[in-house]
Amino acid sequence: SKMTKLMEFHTTSRYTTLAFLPNNDALKGSSLAADGGDDMIDFLVTNTKQKHYLAHCDEVVEAKDPFGTINKYTDHTTKVFAHVNLSLAADSPVIKDHAQFIKELSSSILSQPLLDDGYLVT
């Protein structure tokens, strides 16, 4: 599809096509689309939280199962990480489908001790 072809990202000196998207409309309506179009997205770090993130994810929730949530995110067989990362990077309306998980993941990460090369940072 047109969206799949557009999802190319730079890895060292060559481009690779991203093999999966959350759905065909993953980038439609992105607040980061260039000139209001849906075919070019700027994935650079933004200076402020974007509108879809603010509308759906800008809330602190209790980390009920931090290890379970983090494990779900890092289990690459489910591709949850890709769906969440693309939703966040594009700030598309699809982010609402992952909003509760994004809030739980953020709280789960913040509830864990800060480690540097396996050592607790104090």
C-alpha cells in the first residue's frame, strides 16, 4: 500500500521498508504530517507533547503490574512495541487505541530503579 511504501527508515547507509504497521490508517491524521498531508511524517524529536498524545496519554496512572507491562512491550513476537512506537512517533489518532497501555508503560518504567550498566544509580 501507499503507507507501507512510505514507511522507510534509515539504517546506517541504506533504507529498509518497515514490514508491519498497526493498520492501513496508522499515519492518517498524524499531527506531525508535513503540510497537513498524510504521506510525509517527521519522526524527529519534538519540543512539545503533540495533540493526540495530550488528548489520550497525558495522564499518570498506577503501575499495577510493572514487570508484566514492560515484558508485554518488549516481547517482540507480539509487535506491541512497533504499534506503540509508531503511534507515538506519528502522533496519529491511532494512539487512542494504545493510550491505556502507553500510560501504564510510562508509569511502569518510572516505578523501576534507574540502572546504569546493571548498577543502581544513587
